[in-house]
Amino acid sequence: QNIAVVDYVEPSVKGTKWGIGGTCVTVGCIPKKLMHQAALLGTAVKDAQKYGWQIPRPISHDCSPVVFAWCHHVLFFDRNVKYLNIKGSLVDEHTVKGLTRTGKEMTLTAKDIVIAAGGRQTIQHGITSDVIFWLKESPAKTLVVGASYVALECAGFLTGIGLDTTFMMCSIPLRGFDQQMAGLVTDYMEAYGTKFSWRSVPKRLDKLSSGTLQDTFDSVLWAVGRASETKSLNLEKVGVKLSKESGKIIVAADESISVPNIYAFVDIGEVGCCPVLTPTAVKAGKLLQTNELMNYDNVATTVFTPLEYGCVGLSEEEAESRHPSIQDSIEVYHAFYKLLEFTVAERCQHVVCERDGGQRILGLHFTSSNAGEVTQGFAMGFQCGATLTHLTHLELTKVNVSKRSGLDATVTGC
């Protein structure tokens, strides 16, 4: 196959720009996970003192060497993919036209086109994730505004590297995720040192002559989502239908859109209740090559907050909404326990399953250190039709108390 990538990054409002990599690699998942790791190392250093390590004080974090002392190698050339650094738009369903940085016009024709345009963040005052990962100095006192998993992750690593951080929660935490688990995540973050302003929406932001934002914070991080970058792609002219509310491409359950040979995934497409994550889009792209459909219910997801949260399958709320006509058809089992090496924080397992029959698992949720890696292992069993019986036979799990029973789900002993 002959494959070409048309890629162009508009500089942010603050002038930040980057090359190959896109949102996830450069200003999203990858740097966010690395900063999460930086925060975990800081916690580990503090914990080490309790295990007898003699560590000079004070312990502090220097932001400058992290920005960003890492390199992501894109294997375009090894895989014979032609990379074109141009800003493109559609002429028709098989033709893309664009301009290079020098103003030269280029035209490409293709049998199939995949749209993977990112979103824009156009905040005038304060900063966004387009900027936070490129700062040369750490902000002394930061307000994070949002409600998404990204917002919580940013607040978590800022707190973890020792910064005074307040989170302004504009809605419910982790919308779309299991709300019992979301509560555990935010409870831990409060104990961890993040301040919360609950159910608050900012009305105005004033920048003072001193350069600070009002007299309370010297930096405001907006983590309120991205507007889909679809307007400049000329999509409607070629028949691609967009959502009037979000500007995203309308995608059917079978991942088809209104033009047969043009495809879009969760980053840019509106496909209902599925995780808007780059790994999900990458997986969907791989399946597209073999004409397979993506099962979004089977996607394992991790939220890299100070207490990590991993999940696969349905949340308790989503499971109940899908079975409204069958009373008491869902059973939820949970367990609260403390890992030997972390005796301060409580961890939780939360399993949503069918109540009758073999009690097939509908969703599995887990908060702990390394929750992402643990969830990946359970995800394979989940995709193979695992049941509660399979789970309880594992030595690693302690889920045998249902929420319906009202019994204490705290695990004691080994």
C-alpha cells in the first residue's frame, strides 16, 4: 500500500508549536504520563525515608530538565510512509489539497482517506496542555479548571511535584467513568494535597498589571476539552456530515460516515459513549485495515491520577442504564484493601456483572498503583467472557461482597 500522512500544527495562542507527533505524543498522553512518573518518584523518595533511607532535605522538583528531555521516534520512513508537513483540506472525496510552509500548493489523490485532525485550545488568558508541558519554570500557585480525566491528571502531577494546586470542578468528576471509583480518586487526591473547589464555574478571569491572574493564582490551567479542528478541512463540501453542537464528524455504530471511502475515529468523530483516547483510535485504525469493527466496550482505560484508576467494560451507571427493563439484573461486588507497601491509602476493586446465570462480568474497575498494567491483564479475560467465578478463583482478587448485601467490603488479613 502507498500511504501518505498530511500533518500540520498551528501554533498555540502562546506561540507553542511542535513537529511530528500530534496531540497525544507531544502535548497529551505521553508527556502527561512522564510527569505522572515524575510525581510518583517524588512520593517514592519521601516514602524511602520511612524505610530507612537517609535523604538530604529539602526535597524539591526542578521543572526545567523535564521539558522535555525525551524523544519520540516516528517510524514513518522505516514503514515507507510519506510524511508531508502541509496544511490540507478536501477538494472532493478522493482529493486533498494543501499548502507547504513556503506557500507551495500540493495536490494528492487517494482511494481512501482517514481523518485524524486534533482539537484546538484557544484560551487567551492562562495556559492549556498545549503550553503546560513546555514551561521552563514551574508555576508557584496553579488553578486547574475542568472535570475530565485529563484535568484531574494534570492537577495530580502538579501536586505531586510539589506545587500548590487547586482544582475547580466544573461538573461531576470523571464523567462517563464509574462514579464510586471517581469518588475514591478525588478523595485520595484531597488527602494527597490537591485542593478542590466543587461544582464551580469561573465567570471572569482578570490579568493584573503584575502579570498574575487576579491576586490568588499566578497560573490558570484550562483543561476543559478541545474544539474539533474540522472547519478548515472543507468536509461539508464533499458531503461529510458534522454535528452542529460539537463540530465533530457524525459516525455510525459500524464506524461508517456519510462518505463511503472517508473514515474518522474517536478523536475527531462523534460515536456516542466511547473513550476519546488516542490508543482507542490507534486500535480502531489497525482494525480498519482488516475490515474489523472496534468494540468500544472492551477498551481498557487508565486514569493516571496519584491513585491510578484502571477499568475495562461498563461502569455501574452505564450497566444499569442498558438494563432498565430488567429489575435487579445487575450485581456489583467490591472490596477495599491496603497493599502491604502502601499502608496509608485504601485501594478498591469494583466488579459489575450479570446477576443471573454464570454472572458474566460487564465491567471491572480497579484503583491502585500500576492500575493500568493490572487492568490490561484482566482485559484479556474480560474479552474472553470471564465470569465472577473465574475472578474469585484468582488469589489476586478479594471480591466476594456485593453492594446489595450492605456488608463491610474491607479486606482483612492476607
